[in-house]
Amino acid sequence: PLFIMLIPPLLSRIADKYAIRVPLLTSHLLGVGVALALFTFPKTFESFLPIAILVAILRSSVGPLADSLVARMASNYRIEYGNMRFWGSLTFFVSSLGLGYLWSKLGFSWMFIVAGLFMILVAISAILLDETPVDPALKLAPEAPKNQNGYRLFWQDKGLVLLTLSTFLVIGAMTMAGNFIGIYMVSMGGNETYVGAIWGFSALL
């Protein structure tokens, strides 16, 4: 959560300014793929933690970069964004259910390697995305006066404040459930199949 708050705004601004969303997205996906595969090796928490931090840093900007590219392409090619999300959710359902069962039989030793390889394939496919050109409006937009306080402007916009507060509450609730529901389920006697199933059926719904 800390890296999601700190890194994407800065990286997205750089991507917007120089129109380098595709290279940034591809490099981050490749990094996540390699880092996920590295999870196979640590045997202690101390050796696991640096890789977890690396994954958190690299993953933090993947969603914003990918969504901005895909949404723009969907508009340009007149593809219904909802249909794409549907097929993504269906694939998530099948993979969560099937792989959850697979890991319950094989154990976790292969999970990170398979996940890393899949992520590298996603990175290769990301190269094919259309780069979004620099928005001319960004070049033409007048700069704010030097003495204008950005925080004051933010608090004056009640709609933006309400939207931000709602976003924090929704994501906070989802994160609390998402981070710990699998652990809680296992503590009650569930296994990897059930953990995969609960995420799969959530995506399907």
C-alpha cells in the first residue's frame, strides 16, 4: 500500500510527459516476472522480504499504466471495455480455481516459477500495445501561479475530496479482506483449492 501511494503518481506523470507508457509497463512486467520466480529460493523471512519489497515497487505502477493504455486503445478501436473485462474475469476465475487445485496437490514449489513465466509472457504482449501520444492539452494548459497552493486547491474542490475519501475507504476495505481472507480460510481448515475458489468466484460475480 505504501508503494502504491508513492510511486504510481510520479511514474504516471513521467509516462504522460514523455509518452513512454509502453516501455515503462513492459520493463515493470518483466521485473515482476523475474522477481516472482525468485520467490522460489528464500527459506527465511529475512531473505523473502527484499524480494517482496521489489515486487511491491514494480507492481505498484502496472495497473495504472496498463489501464490507461488499454482504455485508450479500446476507445480508438471501438472495442467495448466491458467485454474485455468480462473475458479477463472469466480467465481469472478458471485460473484461480484450476491452479488453486493444482497447488494443493503439488505444493507451492512450482507456483512462483509458473507465475514468473506467465508474467514475462504478459510483458512480451505489452510491447504490442499502442503508445499513447502526449496529450496536446498538457502542452497548452496554463501553468498554475507560483504562489498557488495545490493542497488548498484540492480542499476547495468538494467533489474531488469526496471522491478521494471514498476511494481510500473502498480500497482500504478491499485490501483488508484481500490480504487476509486466504490466511483466515486456511486457519479454519481450508486449503489452496478453497483460496483459489473464493477469488475465482469473486471475479466471476
